[in-house]
Amino acid sequence: MPTTQLSFQSRAEHRDWLSRNAALPRGFRVGTSSLTFVPVEAPKPGRMNLSLIALDRPTDAFAAKFTRNAFPGAPILIGRQRLQGAALSAVLVNNKISNVCAPGGVETAEQICGEVGRLLGRPGAEVFPSSTGVIGWRLPADAMVAALPAAVASFQSQSILPVAEAIMTTDLYPKIRRVELPGGGSIVGIAKGAGMIEPNLATMLVFILTDVQVSRAELRATLDEAVDGSFQDISIDSDTSVSDTVLLASSNVVATPDLAAFRAGVRQVCRALAGDVVRNGEGVHHVIRVLVKGAPSRQIARELGKAVVNSPLFQCAVNGNDPNVGRLVCALGKEIGIRGTPVDPSKISMSIAGECIFSQCTMRLSPAVEERLVAHLKGAELYASVPPPDGMTFKPGIDYPKHERCVEIEVSLEAGSASCEVLGTDRSHEYITENADYRS
Amino acid sequence: MPTTQLSFQSRAEHRDWLSRNAALPRGFRVGTSSLTFVPVEAPKPGRMNLSLIALDRPTDAFAAKFTRNAFPGAPILIGRQRLQGAALSAVLVNNKISNVCAPGGVETAEQICGEVGRLLGRPGAEVFPSSTGVIGWRLPADAMVAALPAAVASFQSQSILPVAEAIMTTDLYPKIRRVELPGGGSIVGIAKGAGMIEPNLATMLVFILTDVQVSRAELRATLDEAVDGSFQDISIDSDTSVSDTVLLASSNVVATPDLAAFRAGVRQVCRALAGDVVRNGEGVHHVIRVLVKGAPSRQIARELGKAVVNSPLFQCAVNGNDPNVGRLVCALGKEIGIRGTPVDPSKISMSIAGECIFSQCTMRLSPAVEERLVAHLKGAELYASVPPPDGMTFKPGIDYPKHERCVEIEVSLEAGSASCEVLGTDRSHEYITENADYRS
């Protein structure tokens, strides 16, 4: 979704780019610390990072979108209450344990928020909690409280990069996007993603900070609109997280003459971060971009795009640089046939990399077409699997995004004027390895 | 779904069991042959099997259910017409190419049916075509016609096993189920499955033969009912094939005193074959059985069960014998939250292997529970992955079904009296290997 494509030759080059884009908007301080703990539920010790994002002065200009999963985590339950409150002073994020459906989860989170408030001289109710990691386990409250002063002691107001790193779980690299506004002020967003990604109304953990003066109502409308055109349109594995959160907060320090530019800026940051999350999805070798156009509605276009990128068989074929376009047709045909989508199958055409491969219910294939499609798939590959030393444990071959090329698919329905661009991924040995024993 | 559990120590023992259950009902003959061909669309030669199932006398008692995919194959388009016809004389099945969305696919299939009819002395319109394999490629009509006489020459009326073998694609072993009816006569079914399996109204290729005298209307009602309680309730990869077909034909040779026993017999054959198809799904190490009960409707129970078995993250965890029950909760919560399923999340409880692990929105976990769940998962494993010689190409470790144990999950909704038992699978390196380059 980024308008200009980035590419990097090394981790160092990527890090350098991140650092240059990590400057905090005015009015914020951030700090991190870490701790070790032994979960109550399993005997193996783990390491957890804490991240604190604090406002110099409490703000009423904050907005958040949450998962629609029916078993939301304790931070989501609390966050929904916080949205009703008058002010936000800080956000506390931990990785490793998501505090979802754990006994006493809400009470534990409130206790820790209270302690953050005490350290900052503000009420605990102005602290927004956010957690990601294993579902069902209890937070190690005492160890977390003990690690909070170190996070406060590390406060600085220059760079969000330490936080972008500290919130990662299986992410390979931090994700930061920024927009400088023409009238002054900036918007900076960070995201953690990797797995359990098919957002619905919001996704993953995303924190977007700005110093631009915007009213609460305006801020919330802006986030609604931006999330709908970005995180809503991606899927890595069709699993909608119990912890999805996108938070936008302003320190209200910089007066803005141009609200439209602010809105466009938030949209741009959201779309770029959504693309980053997909590209750094667990085990992702290829990003697949499906543009569905000529649809009766944007919702239908999105559903058909998702049907393509969530098809396990198509995902595997793309992983193998195998242009098995029959599976593309199968995935679309399933969705249309089963949902009764109001389109005429005989009018549908499909192209890959601009090459028409299907129209009038007939494939347009030849060895020459096949050759060009294979070249396109290979060109969009981020890395190839390498046989692991133990024969089983596949590890991703990169820790930075080499390029932003995608497998480009276009589906034309000739059934209306709506469209949607959906981003998804292939399915690899690295995904299986990562998720066959995630908690160990 | 089988009521008594089978287990086998070796391929030979499984083959022996298949042979003993393969006797054809009276009034049928079967034959097979094979051919090599070079597809128009790709330069690599392939090998194809032809299977002919012929009735001694044309019958009007035949029924079929087809895929709801919006891009059905030519055999489905023709099959829907055949259902309107007066008589069925034979079924011709080929593997390797599914004849879906291929240029001139219907004409080619009709041409080959005409040739089968000529050899049998019947009209081509009494021949039912069925194809499975690569989507989009053209059938090698000339080579297929040339191989037909050999299939006819091999006709015999003893065993369906050669056909159960010849229709396989990525299946590891043939699938046959039979029921002997108390009043005389029998029902014998065969199936090919493996990938692209989330049936909708029908699935895969399944052929069920009987010699029991049943009217066409009765036969069709019986198949409707049996498919709804069997193939409709399984998923290997959520991909609904463009070729799904279940066909039931009677030679009408044996008068039956007991129509209820016949119906129950067809139901039993369908349920057992559905279980076989799942157990022999591509790369399957574990079969997952989810019983959803206390549901407002059977359809809702089925959707929730499918949401569990189609969750990539839960599939991977099961593959690693990792009882990551958080992903089970996440998968259910996604479906309920996004579809707006009319149930109260706080009333839902879940158990694995009879052990309650979730109730009142809270996990019930401990190291002891974890240990018992790991043991249950390991007990349901069919085989473990072995590091492949080339480091990349994982091959299934078995070519027969060692046992019929499942990962047993129960979800209680307390929201009604309907229930559904859904069968699904884990997700493995073998699935990725199989599907990263299926066509080569």
C-alpha cells in the first residue's frame, strides 16, 4: 500500500532508515525495561519487555479501535472503558503474555496501571494497558511492577525506536512509519504483527502519536476512516487476534491549519504500517496484493480479495513460485458459490502481473505465459527457504524488508464500481515451524 | 465418525482389509487403464488413470451431489444434465486433470463419453464423466480415447479396489467402505480426497454403488440426507473444490424389505468415507474432531466447528503436539464476534479429551493439565515428521491409516439443543511440500 517502494540491502541500512524516521512528535516521552518470569501455567521461564509511552500533559484527544473477537483480552475490556474517560496520560505495553481469559486478568491489569499512575503522579484510570503474547496465561504482576521504575528512568523524548523494538513478539524487525505535515507537526506510528492477523475493525498492536491539535471527535473520525482503508484489508492467516488494538493519541502541541492533510497523513501511516505488518508476517516469502474492482460494494470486493489470500492451496503454490492459477479460480469460485455473491461468473476476468489468465470462465494458459508468471513470482520473493541444520526447524532468511514488491493480482467483476485492494501472504515451512510450538 | 475404530500395523494388513471389503454389489462391472500424455499448457509429461464403472443394465436409480463452487468443472456441468436423463449406464473417471475452465472442456468430455457409449453399445448421454486433478488444463482427448478399450477389456465384477486405487491423486491409500444389508444386498463406496477439501453440498469424488432396489426419488433423498451428515461436516484446508461430486447408483437387482436399513447403510458409508478422506488429507498428522453442542442450530454448530479446524494457528499447534488452547479460544471468538453468532460467550465451556479447559471466559490451565493434553495429542498422532534427505521435501511417513484416534474437542454453548460433529486436520510441513509445487 505504500505509494513509493522502499528497498534495503542490509539490516544495518534498514535500521538506519528506521532511526531517521523514529523522531517522537512533541509532547511525548517513552521508556522501556525488561524482566524474567516463570508463568504459573508452564514450567519454562520467559523474558518480557515493558514499554511506556507517556504524555507530558494528559490529553483528551485519543482514539482507539479494538478487535471484534468475542473473547477479548483484559486490556481490551479496560481500554473500552478508558475511551469514555476524560484524559489519557500514558500507555503501558507488554509482550509475551496477552492477558486474555486469564483468571483475574482485569484486576491484575488495573493494579499495574495504578502503579504506573503512581510513578507518573496521575490516576491509574488515565493509563491505557496493552498486552500481546500467549493467550490464557496470567501476567506476572509483581515482576512487572518491580520493572516499572527502570522504564520510567529510561524516559527520553527523541526516538520511538526502542518501543517499536520492545513490543515485538515473532516480528523479525521493528515497524515505524511517519508523516511530516506541511503546516508543522508530525504523525508517527509503530506496529507489532506477525501472526493471528486478519483484523476486524482493528488489528494487532498499533500506536500512532501526533502533536497536532485535533479535537477528540475529529481524531476518532480520522482513525475510523484510516483503519477501514488499511488494517481492515489485510490477512496473514485469517485468525483474528483477541488483542487487536490501534491507538491514536495527540499531545495537542502544534496548531494545524490543515485538517485534510492531517487526515491524509494518518491514512498514509496506517496504510504503510498495514503493508509492513503483512510483509513481516510469520514465515512470509511473498506478499500478495489482490485488487478486486468492478464490485457491487467495497465489502464484497474485500471478501473476494480475502478469499484469495486466505486460500491455503493458493498460498502454498505462491510459496513454491508455482503459478497454479487454477487455485486462484477455485478460491474465488468457492466464495462466490457459497456466499451467493451477486456477480456473474462469466463476466469475471483475472490477471497476474498485468497478464490476463482467465476470462469467460476459461483459462488463458500456455507455456510462455507460465514462464512469465514464474518470473513474476520469483521477482516478488523476499527469501527462499534453506534446509535447516536439524532438518526440521526452519528459520526466516532475513531480518529486514529487502523490497516492497508484491505478487500482483487483479480481479475484474464487471458488476459495479466499488473496489478494494487486499494484502495477504504465502504459506511456508517457516510459518509451520514458528507455530508448531510457539510457546516454548 | 466410524462407530468402531479400525487400526492397522502395516500397509499389507490395510490392503488385506480393503480387499475383503471391496466386493462389488451385483449388477456392476469395473475396469481401468492408464496412459501418458504431454499437457498443452506445460512441457512436462504426465500419467493418467482411467476408471470405468459400468452397469450390466442401464438404471434410472442414480443420484449425485455437486460442488457449489461458482466455477464448476465441465464434468459437473454435464453431470447436472445427466441427472435429468432417464438412465445411467456407466461412469468414466480420470485423475490428473480436472477439466475445469479449460477451453472446449464440455465438448471434449462429451466426445469421450460418446466413445465410451460406443464401446458399451449405449448412448453417450448415459455416461457420467468425472475428472480430478489440475485445474485449467485440457484433457488429452485422443490419448484417453485410445486407452478406453483397455479399460473395457479389463472389466471384472468382483472387486472395486482397482478403481479405488486408480482415482487417487495425492491420496496415500485407497478408501473403501461397505455395508451388508440384513435383508440381502450391499452398499459399497469409494472416495478420493487429500486436498482442496471443504465440501459444500458435496465433495471430492465419491462413488457409492448398491444393488438394492430403490426408486430414483428415494435414492436422491437418501443421498441428500447422508451427505448432510458426513461430507458437509469436514474440512482439510477450507478450499472447496471445483470438482466435488458424490454419486450413488443402484443396479436395482436385490429387492429390499427394509428401506430404513438402506438409508442407515448409506449414511454409515458416507460418514466412514468422510472420516477416511480427512485422515488421508494432505500432510495430516492429526485428525481433529470438534463436537459443538447446545447450539441454536445445526448450521451454527457446524460453522463454529469449522472455525476451529480451519484456524491455521490452531492447526500448527496441534501438529507440534502443543496444546495451545488460547488459539482454540481465539478461533471460536473470531467466528462469534465477526458473524454475530447469537450465543452468550460467558456461557461457553470447552474441553479437550474430556478435560475442561475453559469456562466463564476464563482458562483452566496448570502444568498438570498441560501434561495430560500433550499426552492426548501425542496419542492421536498418525506419524511424526522426519527431516528429509534434501532438507526441503517432506514426505508423509505412512501409506496406511495406523489408527482412528482423534484430538477430541467439545464445545458447549448452552444456547439451544442442536449439535454438529466436525472433522478437520492439523497443518504440517508435508502439506506445504505437497502444495508448493503440486503440478510438477
